[in-house]
Amino acid sequence: MIRHCMTWRSYERRLLSNNNDINMVEMGMSNEDIEKLPHFDFKRKNDMIKGSNCAICLDIFDVGEKCRLLPPCEHVFHAECVDLWLLKSPFCPICRARADVK
Ligand SMILES: [Zn+2]
Ligand SMILES: [Zn+2]
């Protein structure tokens, strides 16, 4: 009886993890994976993105704002904007590069 339960449990878990894999592809990234992407506080000296704006909210980057960089394409967004985006879609909002490529 106990063994029967254990077998069923592992079968159930396998089903659940398969579902999770599908969700990862179609439904965006987990908070955990998003936090692994590089981020930094915007500084006036940061010439790389000086005068740029965030393609999601269209505001320019302000000193002290937390920004996040997507490594495959090096596009930069506000962390708070792109984090919400990546939860729904793993693709860069500008060029559609996959942000979760490891
Ligand atoms: Zn923004
Ligand atoms: Zn991009």
C-alpha cells in the first residue's frame, strides 16, 4: 500500500514537471530566472544608454533607477518594467531575442 502510494506520487510529480516545462516555453520566465539576469543602477556617467528610454514604458532612464540588461541582445529596460514583461514572455520586447538563453 505504501509502495503503491509512492509510485503514484512520483508519477504525479513527473506529470507536474512536464507541465512546468511547457509553461516555461510559452508563459515566460520565473522570478528566480529573471533575478539571475544582470541589473544595475542607472548613473549619469553611464554613456552606454545615456539619453535612451525604456521601450516598455517609454520614459527615459533616470539616475538611480534600477535597470536590467538582457544578455543575448544587450537591450536595457527598467528592471520593474522588464521583470513584469518577462514573467509573461521570455522574449526581448524590442528584438524578440530569448532572454532566458543560458
Ligand atoms: Zn520602463
Ligand atoms: Zn533585444
